[in-house]
Amino acid sequence: MVDGFKIKGKTPLNGTIKVSGAKNAALPIIIATLVARGEYTLKNVPNLRDIRILMKLLEDLGMKTEKVDETTYKIINNGFKRNEASYEIVKQMRASFLVMGPMIANLEESVVSLPGGCAIGSRPVDLHLKGFEALGAEITRVHGYIHAKSDKLKGAEIPLTFPSVGATQNLMMAAVKIPGKTVISNAAREPEIIDLGNFLIKMGAKINGLGTPNIEIEGVDDLHGVEYSIMPDRIEAGTYVIASLITEGDLKIENINLEDLGVFRSELEAMGVKFEYNGNVLTVNGNLKELKPSKIRTMPHPGFPTDMQPQMMLLQTLVNGVSSMEETVFENRFMHVPEFNRMGADISIRHGVAVINGGLPLTGAEVMSSDLRAGAALVLAGLAADGETTVNRVYHIDRGYDKLEEKLNAVGAKIERVKLDI
Ligand code: UD1
């Protein structure tokens, strides 16, 4: 048996919903506490399964972790007690491969399991490994594990052939401690990269060029523990923006950084949505029937975020006219399309582009969540559909959304957590 959601559709959403700390900033920042000994206090940490898995990995490597309150963790790094990150943990969460950067910077030998693929793509780590080699690590691959010998490291020029978020983070976490200058070019520019960089700078790291394609790092030895508050989750915020629009509700979204919504916001404005931002509370206004269709293509930041693609496609499904969505970041991220179609949508995929014949009404159905963001989009589809929708395998959603159903129920949704057969 696994957890699922039963959703009663067409209930209006009204009230204030608060965004949690960003999963994709919290994970690398928690891992960055491995870079140097010291005592760390992390605030605004979201309450997620992925965070709990990561804390287990840190404990396994010898760190002391303590949950101080709902959103605060204390981590004490007195040095590594082990030099191996096992498959048992890395297979549960791909982001745990980011421990490799801090391990390389601190240990002469380290062993990290290779992560497997996942529903949205094969997700190789070749760019991470090439970068470590450029920094002087000797990398070998044995029985599904990466072995790294790192007794002769020095700063280097690392041109990335793609601005990978994970590779940029992994290399930053190694380079801050490696003697000499490292330049990562074609680096990822996501706001979460900047948050990780700011955390490392607070620890004493010397980093320039955050948010640009060239990140320059001067390795230093004296890094120390700090207190830091994780940025708000722009993807969670965007998910609530879509929830408000598709239910024709009136949500006030709190703890949001408007700038981080970037092109997601400008695409919505081009469709006719109006944003109001007051303090750090956002409201969106748009009559579904009057919104215009759109042609969207996912790209690395500052392009349209792939993590908002399924939710945005749901909006396109409900807007009259023909829209399109092209996915360029992950090769297999359309698993939600057949599920939307089961609910009455008319979407066809040709050569990596989804063509959406929008404006048809959705009706409740049994659907399957394949990954985190697709799962969230199916929950939203359930809110917009007539009748009852059952979303199976919501463990994907629990990995990355802090109390999604509780937060939505508090503003008028009717979502019940149930046990279902797989
Ligand atoms: C991070 C985010 C994820 C988001 C993604 C893209 C976290 C924990 N996860 O994932 O939510 O969807 O950024 O914004 O922050 N690639 C390679 N070789 C590599 C590394 C990546 O080919 O060595 C490819 C991947 O297969 C994928 C693309 O590059 O097709 C993007 O991956 P990347 O930017 O690394 O994403 P993640 O860090 O895995």
C-alpha cells in the first residue's frame, strides 16, 4: 500500500498560503556544511522527505544533526568519520551525489555511489566528474561507485558543456577549499546557485560572479560554521500561482521573492495574468476564460524552469486555444501528459513538443504521479476537474512539497490522504 490523494474538484481557493524554504537550495546548503568543520544553524528548512534522507547521510558520514524546531536544523561537523556514501542512500535521492565535492576537498580518498536514472531522464553525472578531474582528482568507476583520489588538487579552468545545476554546485563546494583559482564557465545561474554561493561566502569562501556564467573561486583554508536562512521556494510559489489561476481562486501567496519568478512571471503576464506584490505577499488575477494561449520552451535559468513545466502545461490545458510546451532540459519529462489526457485534456507530443488543444473541461479520474512536479500538477488538475480525482504514488510529492495537502486544504481544497494499492 502507498499513500495517495483523493481530491474533490472545483472548490474555490481563498486565503493566505505560505511558501516554505526552497528544497533545491536547502539540499546543497545542507551538504555544504560538510565542506568545513564547525557548528551550523540552518533556518527556513522545508519539512521534506528528501531533507530527512539527507540528514541520515550526514549522520552516516559522521556529522551530528539536530532538528531544533519545525524549520531549524543544527549541524555539527567535527570531521568525516567515513569516506563512503552508499548506494542505499544515494539511490533514494539523486542530490546526495553532491557530497562528492566536499568529500574530494576534505579527504584524500572517497567513494560515492553513482545515482541511477529517474522517471524524467537518464541524468548522467559526467560533467561533475570531468570537473573533478580538471581539479586534479583521479576518478575511477568500480561496481557502480565512483572512487576519487584527491591528494594533488589545485584550482583549474572548468568549462561546462551544459550549465548543469548539480555540476556547478558540486564543483563550487570542492573549489572553495582547493588551493588556487578555479573558474567555472558556462556555469548554472539559478537563484539556488546564488543561495548556495552566499552560504559559502558567509562561511569565508572567496567567490565572484554568482548569477553569471563565469564563477570565479579562490580556494581558502579557513572556512567556518555559520547561521543561514534558506531562500523561499520559487517552484512551490509558482505552483500556488497556478493553483490560484486554475481554480479561479483568490490566493495570497506569502514568503515569496518576486524576482525569482523571472520568466515564469513574464510568460503569465503575456497570457494576460496580472500580479500584485505587496511586502512579500503576491496575488494573481486572471480570468481563465480570457487568458491567451502561449508557446513555451524550458531552458536553464534565466529561461523558463523545467520544474514549472507540468504545472504550466495544466494552465495551458485550461486556457482556450492552441498552446505548446517544448522541454529541452530533460529528455523524458512528459509523463503527466497521458494522465492529463485521461482527465479529458487534448495534448499530443511531437518531436519533444507538446501541442495542447486547450479549453476542454477536465473530469476527475484515477491518475498516477510519476515524479515530483508531475505529481503536483496532477493534484492541481484534480482541483480544477469536475468530480473526484485519485492521485496515486504521492510519495513523489512528499519528497519535495512541504505539507502540500494541508496547505491547500487550509485555503479551501478538499484533499484526503488515503492508502492505495500501487
Ligand atoms: C536540478 C534540480 C531539479 C531541476 C534541474 C534543472 C536540485 C536538487 N534539482 O537538478 O529540480 O529540474 O536542476 O533545473 O536542485 N546533465 C548531464 N551531465 C551531467 C549533469 C547533468 O548530461 O553531468 C544533464 C541532465 O541529464 C539533464 C540536464 O543536464 O538533462 C540538467 O541537469 P542539471 O542541471 O544537472 O539538474 P540537476 O542538478 O540534476
